[in-house]
Amino acid sequence: METGQVLTPEQVAARGEKLYQEKLKAILEPENNGKFVAIEVISGEYFVGDTILGAVELSHKKFPNRLLHTIKIGYEGVYKLGRFSRPAYGWRA
Amino acid sequence: MDGELNGSVSPKIIMELYGVAGRHVPPVFFEAIIDTGFTGGVSMPISLALPLGLVLFSTATFTLADGSKENAFLCYGSARIGEREEPLVFSLSQGNDVLLGTEFLKAFKSKCFLDYKFMKFSFEPQDHT
């Protein structure tokens, strides 16, 4: 049974971005630029993969039931939305 | 396979999408727009995504065309064209259209041919080898 801290998606994203900027960016860039990092924001552990699914698969071996925050290393966002794409179902960063 | 370009700026194809529970019986098909301005896999309206049983696994930040940023949800799912199936990352959108991005095209090793003189479009998944 999963117990302990329960974070909202907004909190997960905010913590993930903060962890990355304050700690992981210096560790992971620039050698891993273009790869993806999945961050488990409660423990602070992170998992790097060549693809999003690769990084998440590694993290789920240890944290199978946690909502992660995923970042593309060395980039502003995981994906780019084009001019004609509709906004994501989410919230302003 | 031939897609649709008639009267439309963007090419469209029909394809099967589903979540981790596997293919639906009968299969559920969607008309999807190929949007090379989108670097992800599949962008899906949440109203269509929820009944598919997509599993939410992550939040992520997207960069918009104007340079601003949005946070969104990422889900596990699969796409199938003919006998070929590929796992993909789905993101949830506020729009009305299913969009297929460059990650989708890369997953299927696709070759696309657009002919705006004759308004024809063809999409061809290629082998991994």
C-alpha cells in the first residue's frame, strides 16, 4: 500500500523542475544533452534514458506507483508544440 | 497507405490507438493529423484519451510556438497501423484533434509523400532493419 506524501501534479512538476535546475543540470549537462531524465520528486532519485519510455521504465523498477516528472536534458521542454497544435491539457509553467 | 489531403492543409491518416489494456474489441480507430511542428508522439484530446485507458505516468514541460511553456501529462499508449504496433508517449490536449508528431513518424520509420499539385498524400511505415 502506498503511504506517505501525496503531491498534486502541479507540485510534482514544480519540484521536478526545481530539482533539475538546482542539482541535476550541473550533473547531467552537457554530456547527456538530448537524453531524457525521469525524476522521482519525493526521493530526488533520477533515471536517465535515450527515450522517455526508457527513462521511465528504469524508474518504475524502483518506484512503480509514483508520478514522475520528465525532462529532456539540455532543452527547455520535453516536446515542442507547433503553431497549430492546441494547448496541452495542463497548466502554465 | 493513402491518407487524406483533400481540402485540408494538413495530412490525415486513420489509425488504431489504445492503452495498456490492449486493443479494444472491436478496434477503435481515429482520424489523426500529422503535425511535424509537434515533436512528440501522439497528442490527444482528453475526452478521447480517457475511455482508451491510457496510463498516466509523468508530468512534463512543453515549449509552445511562441516560446512560452506549459506543463502537461504524459501517458503510456500504443499505435497500430496494419500489423505494425509501436509503444508511444501520449500527451493530453485541450484541442479537438488527434495529432501525430515527429516521434510517431520516427517510431514507424515512416516515409511520407505530399503532393499538393494533385492533393495526394501517402504514408509508409518501414521496417526497423
